[in-house]
Amino acid sequence: MDETSMDTRLDTWPSGYTPVNLDQHDSVRSHVYHRLSVEVARLERRIESLRLTKAPHAAIIIATYERMIERKKGFMNKWGMEDRRAL
């Protein structure tokens, strides 16, 4: 593949996709923080709905989701992405 075809392909973004400025640290940090926050909130909602059901394996799924949340929050903490919802 030559450079021109690669450049052309990179200039076409999927519908609804917002490209991230990879050369700007704050842009990447903001994008990653937003994605992780959305994922954590989604997992927290799933945990709440699982607690209301009597599914046989709900406890295992809840424990797995809680570990995922801990890892995502740990990553955010390690990279200085404090919880902006508390502000």
C-alpha cells in the first residue's frame, strides 16, 4: 500500500465518529476519561439491575463487573484522571 492510498483512507471517518487529536495530550486524556467514565457508569447500572433480579448467576456477574469497575477506576487514578463527577 502506498502513502497516498493510506492518507486517503485516514481522511474518511465513519459517520458519527469524532477523531481524537493524538498529538495533543489533553485531548487524548479527555477522550480516554470520557470513555472510561461512560463504561463505569454503564457497569454500575448493570449491577443495580442485576441486584433486583433473582438470576442464578447474578452474584458471579456482579463480582466480575465490580472487578472491572475497580480496574477502570484504578487506571484512571494511576494516570491522574480524578473523578470529575464529584466536582
